Amino acid sequence: MTKRQAEKSRITNETQIALTFAIDGEGQADLKTDVPFMTHMLDLFTRHGLFDLILDGRGDTEIDDHHTTEDMGIVLGDALKEALGDKKGIRRYGNAFVPMDDALAQVVVDLSNRPHFVLKGEIPATKVGTFDTELIEEFLWKLALEARINLHVIVHYGTNVHHIIEAIFKALGRALDEATQLDPRVKGVPSTKGSLS
């Protein structure tokens, strides 16, 4: 089987992002970013999705974490799209619930080639440490857009913001793992259109 992986980079006046992403991995993460909270979240995503991710993400964090976080979502989404190739034999859909102490998050994905993003529920604080929590939505929307996936994130409940976001990223990894799995029963792509690209 051809290894489903991609190497991508994005260099602008604001950020320098380079990564290698493998779908069929072992949950190994080698992450160097100047947004520590996102480093932690991407580590969780990688381990729970059983992907492999090498990432170097730098940017103008002296301003804030926005550009770096957004561009990491762009590049990761682009890599996921390329790594999926023609999508033949994949399950296409994935759904995961993850509890994290007081919080429960659910992520549902469709690798449809029709990008859409919905976030339902509350992230009940604007900061976790020094990180702006609104950037989670920015990251996820850019990931969905560039990967061309339909991504629904539901925060069922929770009070601790770190726990809520951690549950989201663990569920994201697990839902994408399920959706990207090859199913020997699937002949071609799982679509009546005959294409998911």
C-alpha cells in the first residue's frame, strides 16, 4: 500500500510553517511551535488519531498567536487533503465522543470534498493561560476548508476551558482516524457520485 502522507509548508511575512503528516502512523509527534497551547493540542490530536506529525510552526507571536495558529490549520488541512489521495476504500465518515473530566466533546467528520464547519456549544472563557480561545474556531475552520472536509464540533458541556478544548482535539483525532480508515468492503469511493475529489 502506498503510504498516505504529505509534506507541506507555508512561508509568509507573518509565519513559517513546515510539516510532514502521515495518516497511517503510530501517534508519534515531533512538534516545535511558538504557541505552546497549540503544541499541546496537536500532540493530543496526533496521538489519539494514531497519525504521525512533524511540525515546525513559527510566527509573529509578539503580536499574538493568531497568524501562527491559523496558518498551522491551513497547512495541516492541505497535508490531510493530499495524504488522502483519491480516497478509494476509505470509510469517509467518523464520529467520536471524548470526555475530559467535567467536559464532553463530540466531533463528526465527512471527508466529502465539500468544506463546511460548525461549532455548537460554548467555550466559556476568552483565555486559557495566555492563549486566546477564539483561535480554536479559527484553526478548525481553516483545517476544514483546506482539507475540504465537513467538520462538526459539539461541546455538550463543561466548565474548565482547558478540558473542553482538550476533549475537542482528542475527539478530532479519533473521528479523523475512523473516517480515514480503509475498509476492504468499500469498492472505489463511498459516494454515489463516484468521486470524493
